[in-house]
Amino acid sequence: MKKGIAVTSISAYVFISALVYYIISAVESYYDDGFGVSIAYGNKDILMICIMSLFVIALGILYIYEAKKSVKYSYVTNLVISLDGALGFFYFLAMAIKKSIKGETNSVYYVLAGLGLLVLLAGAFFLLEERKANISKPTK
């Protein structure tokens, strides 16, 4: 129960902080393009962190539910972790490729894509381990 509350509260803080920062960056990017006021979207990286924190909030809520009902949904937990890692990996990899096409070789996006890949692989590994353990269990 404590783990679920901690995960949910920390990820909710990250979500709210990222959302506020994204809204501020979007509001500051208003400009007049000759046809009226237009908005160039805010910081897309912060928006991606905001979306990824929603997955972690869902994971925390799942932990709380598991603790209250005394059940274990490790399959879903590992799937959410894998999806969050895949989302981060593919977005930051795309941004790294975009930066390298523009000629910027030193980019933090490579590191973030590597972390996303690490989370994706860890989630997939534990997902497969859980599946293998369930397959090898004898049925009654």
C-alpha cells in the first residue's frame, strides 16, 4: 500500500509540474502570423514526460488496488512498465535522429533513448519471466 501511494504521489507531482511547465511554454509561444494569433506548440519533450508520468500514475493506482484487494497483477504491471519504456524509447530515439540530421551530434536524446530502451527491456524481461512461471505451474 505504501509503495502504491508513494509511486502515485511522486508521479502525480511530476505530471502536474510537467503539465504546468508545458502550458507555460505553450502560452509563451503565441505569435501573430499575419492571419491572426497562432500557437506554436510548447516544449514537446515536457509533454512526453507528462504523458509518460500518466502511465506511472496508472501503475501506482494498480499497486494500491492490489494492496487493497490482496491480489497480484504482475502481468499488467510489467506490461505498463514495458509500454512506458517503449513510448520513451521511440520518442527520444526519433528526437535523437532528428537532431543528428540537423548536424547536432552531442545530444541528450541518445541517453534518454537508452534509458527508455533499458526500461522497455526490463519490463519485457519480467513480463516473459512471469509468463514462463505461469506456463510451468501445474494445473489442478
